[in-house]
Amino acid sequence: MIKKELLDILACPKCKGPIQLNKKENGLICRVCKLVYEIKDDIPIMLIDEARPLEEE
């Protein structure tokens, strides 16, 4: 689980906008870029090339 303090300082690497935890808590969502950054072993993978398109939940 990602701590709230970490979520507060993380930003989308593409647009530098806010991100939020998805419902399954296995990814971080940027609504502006419509991208999901996966979380693997409690580490967010904040690489633009690794992000996947957002599928509405």
C-alpha cells in the first residue's frame, strides 16, 4: 500500500499534474493524460513508456 505522504508528493511524469490511486490500489491514475502507472511490489513505476491507457473504472 502506498502511503498518503508519498501520494501527496508524486506527480504525473508526463504533464506534472496530480495523480490518484485507482480503486484496485494497483496503479496510479493521471486523469489529464488518461494514463495508469502500475504499482509493483509497493513501488510505483513512474515511467511514461511503461504507463498504460486508462480504462474507465
